[in-house]
Amino acid sequence: MTMKFFNKTIKVTAFAVAALFSSCDHFEEMNVNPNLPSQAATSGLLSNAQIAITGRFVGSMGHLGSQYTQQVSQVEYPAPSNYDDSGQSSFASVYSGALIDLKEIIKLCNDPDKAEKVVVYGNLENQKAVAEILSVWAFQNVTDVWGDVPYSEALKGDEGLFLSKYDTQEEIYDDLIARLTAASAAIKVDGTPKLEGDLFFGSEESDVQMMMWKKFANSLRLRMAMRLSEVNSSKADALINDADFDEILSSSDEVVALYHLSTEAEANPIYYTNVIAAGGDNIAISNIMVDHLTSLNDPRLASYATPSDAASEYIGVPYGMANDVALSISQDDFSLIGGKFADQDAPSIVMTASEVLFIKAEAIARGYISGGATEAEKAYNDAITTSMEFNGVATDDITTYLAQTSVAYDNANWRAMIGEQKWLALYMQGVEAWSEWRRLDYPTLTPSANGIINQIPRRRAYASDEYSTNTANVEAAATRITGGDFYTSTVWWDK
């Protein structure tokens, strides 16, 4: 008789077979390789998910958002700045990668037979809460970029459901906000073991680490609540009034970021794109951003860009150049992205306190929070100050900047004031900068003169793969989009 064992054919005698079956109670143990893990380490799943989501929405999609909002320009290949990329891209890898990993963390922590093995990587409730927060952040990015997307039926291939319906963005937002609320409440801060594999806050002591996750969840909930301001103001008001402003990101040293290493494999995505992949700096600060910063005497320019090699001045790359012009320019004549954002070990910024304080200022200006113009101005100034501090600006220079007439808060013009300053503070946080520009419509940006359309994109179109594999569901979603499935149409909250 023969049997296959580790891909080798082994002949056994009847006696051996009998002996094997007589000890069947230990059969499973005999087939376990003690040198290989029998289940995934949740610490590794957590790290993988953080890297994947950040790489997608701070990296590749973030770069695109920074170009749509004219923070950066392409030096040699200006197609994205001219919207010449068909507007299609796929969200499939987010589902099949990070979201599956996060679902697996929750599944392992909930399984009594597995939990005793994964508890070594941190408190089970904390592991599940963090996986939930990261899942929400991933889905929030996906729906903000594409609009209606697979959600309630997604990630159920193990249940035999492979073709998912597209939920409306409104339905997705409602559920994501509820999940954030529950996840924040579930976090255990005091006296719990450190969460292993955490690339956002893993360098902190355990209590600080988990409090930062709570603050991230609460701050993300505020972000999503304010997204509702133009489509469901009463709900946005209620959510913001329900927020605990003592447990949000509030100072310049409270930053959510993925910290990269000085190795090629772990490099910052901007560095990877500019140096490793392209062999030269192809993404640079735009003339629009440089001119705006210069006009305001904004000291963050020294952090956002490097002086040009040729003139030792800050000179942005012209936005939306024609191809022949782009090929004729020299990189030495223009400023590149500052090292704080583009060095090999520069962090990928996910969220800062500045963004949250701008949300607070807007909430006061809209009347969601009491305080009037005085408190709105204070939150506005605090938001700018934390951005300046994060970028190494001295206190006296911050005071001088805030005193300028062009910067001083004007409550009668709060949308433009907050929109423009938030755009500046969200430098190199491209998806968020793009989303806030779409929501607030500030600053006023002129579409590229060489664009294939005369409008800045408002969303991404569904990928062709969706139409070929999930036809009925994506077509149903496309019919709900006013103007059709094009990147000139708007998502639900973009009014």
C-alpha cells in the first residue's frame, strides 16, 4: 500500500498501517510540523494591513489626490496632472489584502481554540478594536474615492459569496461610524499588554499606544461626521456634539503615521516612486502650492520643498504641462518635495491634530458647537499652529503668520478661510486633501489648461475588471450615479 506524505511516496507494511490506525488519537499531532506556525500571527497580519492601506491611500492614490488638488506636479510624465489616466483604478487589492487580513485577526481572536495562541500578541479586545478601526479607515478611503462600493456582502468568499452588491455611500458611512464608536469604547487602555506588530504606535508604552488608537478612532469619527455636513447637517451636528474632545488628536506630537526605514524594501512611497522606480525625481511641489505659500509668507515652505539646485530659490514645477514642455525642463530648475515627506525614511502621514482642530473650528462656525466667532478663531489658530509646529516652525514665526490680514480668521468667510488653510496643512495627504477640497470647494483651483477634460476629477471610475466579473452589481451602482460612472461625477457627500 502507498500513501503520500509531504509529497513523497512511502511504502508501508500492513503492520505499520495497523499501528498507525491504532494510535489515531494522535494523528493530528503527527501531521503538525513543529517548525511551521499552524495559524497566522495576528501581529504580522496587523503590520501587513497597515503597510497595505497606507501604501494605497497615502502612497499611490494619495499621490493622485495631491495632483488633483495641485499640491504637486509631475515633472516628466504630466498625464495625471492632465487627468489623462481614464479615471479608472481598482479597489480589489484593498479587499483581497488588508481587509481580509483584518477580518482574520478578528476571527482568530473570537475563536476560543485559537485565542490562546494569539493573545501573546496583545489583549484580544484591543486586537479586535484596532482591526475594526483600520477596516473602517480602509473602507472610508475606498468609498470616498469611488462612492458606492461593495460593503455589506464583501469579504464573504469563505461563505460562498463572491459577487458582492454595491452599498450606497450613505449606508456605508452610517455603519462605519457605528463601528468606530463601538471600537473606541472597546479599547482597554490601562494595564494591558502591548499590542505587537503595530507600525503606527508600537514604539509607545502600552497605555499610550492604546490611548492613541482611541484618539485615532474618535478623530476619524469626527472626520466622517463632518463629511455629512452638506448632505445631512442634523446628523453631523448630533455626531459632533456626541464626540469626546478630550480624547482626540490635539497636539502637534500626536500624529498617526507609518514610519519607514532606510532600506529599499521599507522605503517611503514617495522616495520609492521618485528614486527607486523612476530613477529620478518625477513628483515635485507645484508652482500653485509654492505661489500660495509665498504669497502668505508661509514658513512651512522650507519644510514642504527644497530650494532649486540652479537658483537656490523655491520654484514650483508648472502644473499641468503639455508633454513636450515637460520633457524639455530640467529638474535642477525647480524645487523638489521636502525631505520631511520624501526622504527614504520619512513617515507616511495618515492623520494629524491639525486636521481635527480644523474640524472643530468648522463645527463651531456651522453652529454645531457653541462658542461663536471667538472660539472658532481659537480652534482655527490652534489648527494652523499645530501644523506649523509639526513642520518645525518657531513660535515667533507662527505668531507673525497668524497676525497677517490674509491669514487672520474671518468668521463671515469661514468656508474659504478653513478650506484654504486646511489644504495647506494637508500637504502630501492627498486623498484627504482631495476629499476636503471636493466638500468645501476651497481653495479655488483652475483645471489644467492641458487637461483632457475641463474639470478637476471628483471621483474615480469603477475598474473594467468589475464590469467583466461583477457585471450586474457594478452596473446597478453605475445607474445610481448622476452623470454616470465617470470621474467628473460626484460622490454622495460632494454637494
